Amino acid sequence: MIQVFKPFFGEEEVDAVREVLESGWAGLGPKTAQFEKEFSEYIGVDYTIGVNSATSALDLALKLLEVGHGDEVLVPTMTFVSTGHVVAYNLATPIFVDCDPETMCIDLEDVARKITRRTKAIIPVHYGGRPVDIDALREVVGDIPIIEDAAHACGSVYKNKKVGSLADIGCFSFQAVKNLAMGDGGALTLNSPELADRAKRLRWLGIDKGTWDRTATDTSYWWEYQVDEVGLKCHLNDIAAAIGIVQLHKLDSMNARRNEVAARYTAAFAACESIKTPPPIPDDWYSSGHIYCIRVPDRNKLSVYLQDNGVATGVHYKPIHTYKCYGNRPVLPNAEAVFEQILSLPMYPSLTDDEVDTVINTVLGFYK
């Protein structure tokens, strides 16, 4: 079976994990600090705060912006459920926004309709790795804080700037199937020293010093620390960070391979009227190529046919406003229509040319 996603791990990652295990320190420590420094340099920001998931990163971002009861946060419905859940975690109300039917990113016209005096933040998602038009979004939302959900977009570029450096706070995922994979992990990227310091405390129960900092740098009374506010326990660890350092060094080449696969898919399906492929992006933008999503009128039948012929697929995503936990749902016609058609094809760096040919030929075989 050709998988939908697969992490690209090799002996370098194995060696990096072995080094951490043999060091005797596997928690939040020097490897996490190294990853944060290198990731900040890669993205082009002053600070990276490593956490255990993008969900935690988004949760902390809302806490940093003092989002709470009575506030509203605009959230695209075409995304993973965690983007909506984090708003609920913070006792605010997620206001679901429709998607652009072409790009699958947030619909700017619907954003304008949904802004109220209670709107405290907006979380645009760079869907599939395609950057959101942040400049156009900023024109619509004014000075409302923007949190980039860059879970799909590690390495994506918007107008020659890395995604994650474009707004108030960026949030990344390093989960097992992401472009930069640690198994599980995430990060916030930002430029405010005050917010960065607070994020470091909040990820470690509100404690003002990490365990490594206390034991490695304090010369006396290393067990003493202060807790000024209640925080979470959602920090990154050095095992994951060590994998992340290796992954970061080969991220650009992995993303380039993803884009090669995407280009082959697009070229092969161009002559098939039943298949709608992703639209091109401007020259000074770049997609990480996390998801390759086609739109077809008979999605369910095609997905079963592909599964029966050794090709796994996925659907990204069921619009989150349709889930029971969010009660009375709004009508979001674009998302509801495209959900019935979207299908994600296999996409990962280790896909061989023969496997790509198999995917292409199997898809086209369905329409013969």
C-alpha cells in the first residue's frame, strides 16, 4: 500500500536520538535550545518557543494575547479541529469562516462579514502549505492580532518571507506526518521578548526557570524558583528536538521533492476534465507541499477504488463547524461544497518515481 503520508527518517535521526539518550538528559534542555535558535534563524524571527504540539502552540498564543471569556476568534472551518478547540479551551467563542473555493484558505470576504467589536484575534491556516495572502488579510482585519497556523507550512514562503514570520505569532506542528517531523512537537515563532519570556514560563507550569537552566547554570540554591501565574506542561523535549535539528537541515530538500511530486501530479491530470488540481501560486510565494488535494465529483468512489488498488488517500478536512461539539452550525457553502469533492493523494519525500507513476495511473485508470 502506498501511504498518504510517511516521515523521512534516516540514520542521522537515529544517531541524534542515541546521543541524547547517552547524554543522560532527555527532557527540556540544550538540544531544545539549539533547535529553537536554529529554527528562529531559518524562519527569520527573534524567538522560537518549542512545545509538544501545534495545538499547544495555538493555545499558548491565545493566552499570550489575553483571549478569554466573551471574546471571539475568527477560525477557518477548513482545518484540523485543534484550531477551533484552542479557542474553546480559553473560554472564547470560535467564529467559523468559510474557505476560498479555489485555494482552500480562509475567505477574506467572509472574514470581513464576521468581524465584530468582540473579535480578539484571527487564526488563518496556510492550507496544505499554500500561504494565506497575509497582506490582503491585514487590510481586512486592521490591527486585530493575527496568529498564523503554519502547521502545514514549514518552509513555505510569502513574498520572499518565510511563513511564521508574517504576523504577530506563528504556530508550527512537528507531528509525525508533517514536513519537519519529530514524532510530536510544535513551536511558537515571534519577535516580542516579553511574549517570548511569558511563553517560556507558560509552557513549564508558570515556573520561571527550566530544570536544565537551574541545574546547569545556577551555582547555588538551584532548587529555588518562582511561579507568578498558572501555566501548562507542554514543553518540547531534547529527544524530539534532536530529531528536529536533523530534519531542519534537510527540510528544504524534502520540500523540493514534495513540489516535484506535486508538479508531476498536476501535469498528468491536466487533460482529465474530471480532476481539478490545486491552483498555481505567485512567483514570490512557495508552498511546502504538505498536502496535494484534488477535487473530483465522485470522491468516495474514487477513494475506494484507489484503496482497493493499493493507494491510500485522505480527506483534509471535514469542515469543523459541522461537528456536534460546536452546536448550531452556520451555513458555510464553499467549505460544505468542496468537502464533498476533496481527496488528498500520497505526498512525502520518499515517494519514488515508480510510486508516483502508480498513483497517477491508478487515478487515471478510474476515469477510463
